[in-house]
Amino acid sequence: MPAKNPRISAVVDPGLLKWLQTKAGQEGISVSLIVRDILMKMRTEEEEQYWATEGEERMRNFRPSDALDHDDVWNSP
């Protein structure tokens, strides 16, 4: 029976495996779910860092004279 979600394989050192197994045991979930949660957290952190950098860049380049006011945006014909 095929798996519902795609699978990946990773090679880890024995110390990391032991830590993952311990953490999985403490949380009552599988090692696979621990790894998935860590990857999802890293993805979220990278996205947040990307958008923070984008926002800072936009603030550096922002000119109030280029901004649109409320009426320009919502009441245009």
C-alpha cells in the first residue's frame, strides 16, 4: 500500500539518533514526526527571516511621495 505522504531518508550520527529517539519517547510520537516538526520549524524560521529582510529593504527604499492613499486604492474607477 503506497504511503499517503512522500518519504525521505536521512543519515544521522549515533548521537543525533539517540537524541531524536529520546525526544520522540518524551513526546510520545515517532522519530519521523520529530524530524518532520524540526524541518517545519526551520522552514518557518527561514520564511520569517526572508520576509523580515524584505520588509527592511522596502523600508529603506520607501518614499512617501510614491505611496497611494486610501481613496486612490479603493475608489478608483
